[in-house]
Amino acid sequence: PGKRAATTRSPAKESGAPSELETEWAQTRTLFRTLKNNHGCEAMQMQCTLFNKLADDFIQGGSETPTLKQVKDLHEKLRIVQRQQE
């Protein structure tokens, strides 16, 4: 029997699903807004400053886009604030 040609894979389709960074940012943004609405920035000044910087960087995009680690770190800091406020 003859050899079969190697099958070619079609390129991966871009799915409409958000990236892990986008998902993490959405969760972080929601938590931040909840904390800010409930307690304002007085209770978390450093986190407010950091959130605003990352939000501005997201708007800039490109090389300015925050890394997943930066977003996860902020999310964890916000969770600590949330636990302290409960």
C-alpha cells in the first residue's frame, strides 16, 4: 500500500471566548467597584491608585497592557481588603 499524505490541520480558530487576562480583569474590576461603592477609596488608597493605573494601561493597550500576574496580584489585594471590611 502507498503512503498517505500527512493530514494538514486547519489553523486554530479564534474563539469568541475571553482570554484568561480578560476574565481575571473583569472579576477584579467588579470586585473593585463593589468595594469602592461600599467603602470608597479611603479604606484602600493604594489599591485605588493601582487599579486606576492598570485600568489606564488597559485602555492604552499594546505593550502597556497589564500582565496576568499584575491583575491577579491586585485581585488578591482587593480580596484582603474585602475580608477586612466584612
